[in-house]
Amino acid sequence: MKKCWAFAGSHFRFVFFMGLVTGIVFLLFGHAFAEYTSTDSSCEACHVHPHSTTSWKLSVHYGNTSGVVVHCVECHLPPDGVRHYTQKAKFGIQDLWGFLFKDKDKLDWEAKSTLEHAKRFTFTESCTHCHQNLFQLDLSQKGVNAHLEYVNDPEGKVCIQCHLDVGHYDPDAIHAQNTGFADIENENKEIYTEPTIINSFEKFTEKIPGSPVSFDMVPIPEGIFTLGSPDKEGFRDNDEGPQRRVKVSNFFMGKIEVSWEEYMVFFSQTSAEGKSETSSSSQDDVDAITGATPPWGAPDQGWGKGKRPAITMTHHAAVVYCQWLSKVTGKKYRLPTEAEWEYACRGGTETPYFFEGRPKDYTKEGFMNKIFGADTSVISRYVVYQGNSPNKTQDPDFVLENPFGLKNMLGNVAEFCSDWYSPDAYNSYPTGNKVALNPRGPSSGKEHVIRGGAYWSDAKDVRSAAREHTEHDAWLVTDPQIPKSIWWYSDSKHVGFRVVCEWDGE
């Protein structure tokens, strides 16, 4: 018996000793592995996109007066604790998979540099771990204002909303009032002196006096349609019903969304540099209309202007644009009502889209579509959306027209409507066989309706009946000005607008 106990004791000591040695080796190896995979050179082994290291070495996180270098993991992993290692394992597996099985030449590096992507791989707690004093002595007043807003209400805010390029330098990033944004090159171009005269309900090309810019308007004939989506439509939201019968009168609608070249004429003729952000005018004199102050940064996101849709202006700015356009042309331009927008978008159809196909055929949320992909050849001909967009807006020629001859009604950018938003707005319209005539939505509200999807929308969100609304306060979070701009959204780049022109003829 003593021999058995002696054997058992020696066996236990041997197992304990081997376990201890194994544990020490494992810890040493694990620590060495963790240390190595946290080096910049290790990160660069998988992150092979060409601008990653170069832009980092040009940034203030590498070249600065203090001589401190901020390394990859100090921004792209939580600073410490269990979450540091769980995120490290998660990102490591993703990076290794991408390195081994994805074609780096087909990856959209520009899209991966956007705020929407960066927010998934940069941690605010890592920023504040180093930047513990948010009110350093050399901080500007606008910086103080912005940091005060963050401290008082951090919910939903991340540091890189304002400081996206501090870790990876972007030469196009502008952190100041962009006073040269409205510069227009008119040399050797015909300058229109009169607007287009219309005498019949037919398509026409509007000419903006004092500029070389024109745009096409399409006649939308009066008609009755069913507003909203049926209960059984795939991916339907509750605010898309109940369905109601609606009649709209004749009107003209812009063939494309208001372009940058159109909006720039308004900006240059009415800009209010040096005036109060709260200034605006409703006087009858065209010259009395005070337009937008210079934007903060680059509203076009560096994507280019021209025929691309104008973005980042507020709903108020879009309304004032229509007032100005009415004055200079002598016509009645305005934003479309929600009913007019959906009627024009559908073009006589009652299906989820004005073309063939169901949302489940095209959405990335479908299990089978995720695994095997989907045939998106049809939707890609008509809509600039997540499935075919390089994460930015496109020129109108990118897509085909809808049955009424309008382009980009369901994508590229979402569009402001004149209606106040309410989730149950349709409940106030007549029921049964009765028809609502030119409904204009609720009499008051906080946010406005926006319709149509955007370049980053999934196929399910670009249906003809899909509804969204503005988020005024959330879209001004990073505006450093006090008061915040009434003209430009600092945190929205997916919304623009389209004009309608009233027709008083027979």
C-alpha cells in the first residue's frame, strides 16, 4: 500500500511539474506571440493596401513635435483587458482570412477609409486612453465647443467623426470653413440671360439666368394611385401603411436630382460669407434671399461635383434653393410632397420596384444570397445602391430611367420631401373608395420625410414605398460652430433633393 501511495505521489509530482513547465512555456510563447502580432510590421504583413503605412507615416500620429509614435494596435484595439484580446482574436481571424482568400486588387480601399468603415475598427476608449485631457491649452474655441458637447452627451459620438484623418493622413481633408467651395469656372461658356418659357405641358430644359447651367424637367401627368405598401410586401415597415388611394395633379419634376453644378449657381449668387448663420430672408427681391454660408470642410466628400447630386445641405437650405429658383425663373419651384414623390417614382406600377424583381431576390440580408450571391443585373440597371456603388454617389448616366423618364428615384441619394414626418401619416387620409387629393402630410412636426434609398442602401431599403426621415440634431453632431449651421449637415452625406415645378395650365 505504501508503495502505491509513493507511486501515486511521484506520479502527481511529475504531472504537476510537467503541467507547470507547459504552462510557463505556453505563457512565454503566448506573450511573445501577442507581442509580435501587435507590432506594426506584423500588421503590415496582412494589411497590404498601398496607402495604409504611407498615410500613417504622414499623419500626426507618426510625425509630430513630441516625437511620440502611435502604433497600429493603439488605435485599432481596445487599450487593455479581456476585450483587448477578444477583439484581437476576432480581427486577426478576419485579416488572415482576407489575406489568404481575397484578391487585394479587387478590394475597395477608398470605401474602407470612410468613417462608416473606420468606426468598426477604431475605439473611442483607445483615443481617450492617450488623450486624457480634452481641453489642452492650445485647443481652439471651436474645439472646446465640440469637446464640451462630447463630454456632456457622449452617446452615439466617436472621436473619429471629427478626427478621421489623424491616424491616416488625408490631403483632401479640410478642417476649416471652405470659402472657395463655390468657385465656378464659366470661361468660354454661354451665359443664359433669360429662363425657359413654357406654354404647354411638355418636357423642357430650364435655363438658370446669369449662369451656363440648365437642367431637364419632365411632365408628370395627373393620376390616381395607391400610396404605401401592402401588408405582405417583403421587408415592409409599419410606417408604410395603411395603403390609401391618392390623386395628384399635373406637375413637372426634375429628371435628375439637383446637381452640384445647379446648386453652385445658387450658392455663388446668394452666399452669405461673413453673415450670421441664422440669417435668411423671405423677401420678394431675389437679391434679398440670403443663401448658405461657406461650408465646413468639403461637402462633396472629394467625390467630384458636376452632375453628381448635391449633398449635405439641410432641409432648410433645399427649401431656400427652391425659393431662389422660383425667383430667378418666374416659375413655382418647390420640394415634392411625399405623395407626388411616390407617384412619380412608381410610374404607374404597384410592385415593390418599378422594375421586375422582389426585395428578397436582391437583398444581402437573405441567407442564400449571402452564400451564393444574387442575380442583381436588373436592379443594377436602375438603382445606384450598395450592390453596385463604390460607396459614393454616381453621375446620372450610371442608371436607366423609370417609366416616367426620371433617373435615380430609388438610389444614389435619398431625397427631401416637403411633408413633416409621422409614422402614421396615412391614417389621416380618406378610407375605402374615397380619394385624397394632393395630400401634404401633417401640419407640423419635428423631422421631414425623405424618400428613395442611397448609394449605401441595401436592396430592401430602395423599394418604392420605403420611408425615412431627417435626423436634424444627429446630422449636426460634429459641426463645431455655435450656433450650428442652418445650411449644411456635418454628419449626413446620403441625402439630396429633387425639385418639382407647379403647372397652372389646362
